[in-house]
Amino acid sequence: MECNVGMKEQKLRILAGLTLLGLGAYYNTKAIAMVGLVPIVTAMLRWCPVNQALGYNGCADEGIEAYT
């Protein structure tokens, strides 16, 4: 699996996933919480099957300045 989730996208995915997990916990809805796990897992792996199907690669634009 080649990296196709960039650092900025990774941070947004984690934020969105945690938000959905929080909403699922607040409203006591397991379905929303389970949906929240998907962006967290794809952010941790830095690979997304939807990005690959669309041909999008967020890692291609990253350079040294992304890590400084």
C-alpha cells in the first residue's frame, strides 16, 4: 500500500473521526461511532481506497517543508 493520504488530510481525517466518535457517544449511537472509525483508520494507515480509486495522491505534493 503506497501512501496516498497527505499530512494535512491525515490531520483532518483524525479530527473528523474523533468528532463522529464523540457524536456517537453523546447520542449513544453505535452506527455513527463506527463510521467515525473509518477516517481514523485511513489516517493512521495513510492509505485510502477511495483516493486510490479516484487516482488522488496527497503524498505526491509533500516535500521537506511538510516535516519542518
